[in-house]
Amino acid sequence: MKKIIAILFVAVATTGLLWPQSPRAAEERADDVSTFMRAKLEHSKNVLEGLATEDFDLIAKDSQQLTLLSLDSDWQVLQTPEYARLSLAFRKTSQTLTDSAKKKNLDGATLAYVQMTLKCVECHKYVRSVEMTRL
Ligand code: HEC
């Protein structure tokens, strides 16, 4: 009996270490994705600050960061053509935002910011719909 308990103990203890899909590993990955995704929010808040205070450098810097994030492997949460299309559409708006800021075109940058925000919402709607069908 003691032997069985010992074997069970070892089995339980090692699955946590060896099984790559352990809940803890999945949780840590989810945390990483969450941190990565929240960075988008920080950058877009900074862009809004730049628009409100006519700080073109701030707009250009943070919209460029958003473009870079959209190219990162952490961004590729879903491997679907629709997700790729939405990512590309998003990137076009963040690039327009940077271009407008570099040209010191405040109205153009503000418009691009609104268009970019629509892309945030559009992609999140899509991601939620995929998650719903998976449940
Ligand atoms: C092409 C798709 C796409 C675009 C565009 C996009 N996101 Fe996301 N976003 C995601 C995905 C995928 C997640 C993760 C959803 C999940 O956890 O299941 C996410 C999650 C988030 C989260 C939640 C993070 C958390 O877990 O706390 C925030 C905040 C966020 N995004 C902000 C933004 C902002 C701001 C923009 C626009 C500037 C944006 N996103 C554009 C795909 C996108």
C-alpha cells in the first residue's frame, strides 16, 4: 500500500514537471499574452494624449510601437486568414497614424486614430465569436 502511494505521489509530482500542457504553464502563457495585449492599450492611450496635446513625437512613437506589436509572434493568437486580414487592416491604420504625425497633420492623425480604434473593436469581436464557437 505504501509503495502504491509512493508511486502515485511520484507520478503526480512529475506530471506537473513533464507535461507541457500543465494548467500552470497554460496560466503563465495566458498571463504573458495578457501583458502583451495590455501594452496595446497603453500605447493607444499615449497616442490619444499626443492628439489632445498636439505632441506629434508622442503620436509617432506610440503608433510605431503599435505597428511593431502587430508584427510580433505574441500577436498571432489565432492562425486564421480572417485574423491575418484584421491584423493587416489594423497595421495599415497604425501606419497611417505614424505618417500623419510625421507630416504634423493633426486632423489626419485623429481620423486615423478613430479608424485604428474601430479595428481594435472589430478584431476583438471576431476573437470573441471564435471563442464562443469553441466553447
Ligand atoms: C487582429 C486582432 C486584434 C487587434 C487589431 C487588437 N487586438 Fe487586442 N486582443 C486581441 C486578442 C487575440 C486578445 C486576447 C483575447 C483573449 O485573451 O482571449 C486581445 C486582448 C486585448 C486586451 C485584453 C488584455 C487582457 O487580457 O487584459 C486589451 C486591453 C486589448 N486587446 C487592447 C487592444 C487595443 C487597445 C487595440 C487597438 C489599438 C487592440 N487590442 C487591437 C486581438 C486584437
